Amino acid sequence: MIMFDQLLDLVKEHAGSAVIDNPAVPNEQNDAVCETAANSIIDKLKGMIGSGGADALSSLLGGGNTANHPEVGNITSSVAQDLMKKFGFDGATAGGIVSQLIPTVMSRLASKTNDPNDNSFTMGGILQSLASGSSGGIMGMIKGLFGSK
């Protein structure tokens, strides 16, 4: 999935002190931690589409201050839970990682989405990626309800 690869690159770009230089994260797990964070972000964005439609996503990525957006807090909590479950990090370690990483990544994602000179993320592309049936998006979930593949 193209969006996942782009989001993973964005997470890795900002993983510095939160993941890569973090002594609580073994070096051999750096990539897996970044992948888990990117997957968790996508899962939460898919959930937003499923529960609130494009308006919820547009509100988050619409160019305003993402730091105060309630969904960033939800995404941060979700990523922390996934890191604790997958890697056995305690709450303080997972919380430290996500508090440094997720607000920055979400701010950059919103910034890139609204930058007319940067086509790496567009609202249409994000919506299409999250809603596509082939990637298990909301359309895939809807098809699954009706037994379609």
C-alpha cells in the first residue's frame, strides 16, 4: 500500500530520539517499532473514516494545529498500546516514544497534505488509500459484511 510506505518513511524520518536513539528500544527493533507506529496510525485513520466519514479526517488533517486535536491523543494512546502489546514495553517507555513521535508525525502529515508544492500526501489520496478494498480499508470491511471479496 503506497500510503503505508509514505507514512512509514515519515515515521522513520522523525524517529530519532524517540526510537533510534532510545536506549529502551533495542536497535534490531527500530524498524519494527516504526512499522507498528505507522500501522497503528493507519488503523486509527481508517476508524475515523468508518465512524465519522471524511469530515473527521479532514478536521484532523485540514491544516490547523494538530497538537490540540483530540484525535492525535487517541492515535497516541493507540500506538502506545500497540507498542506495549507487541514489544513488551512498559507504559512509561511506550508513552515516551509516542509523546515524542506521534504529535510530530501527525503535524508533518497535516502539513504535507496541505502543501500545494508537496504531492507526497493529498487528502484525496489518503481517503482513497484508507477506503480501498484491496488494502482492507473501509470498503473491504463493508464487502466483508456482505460476504464479498
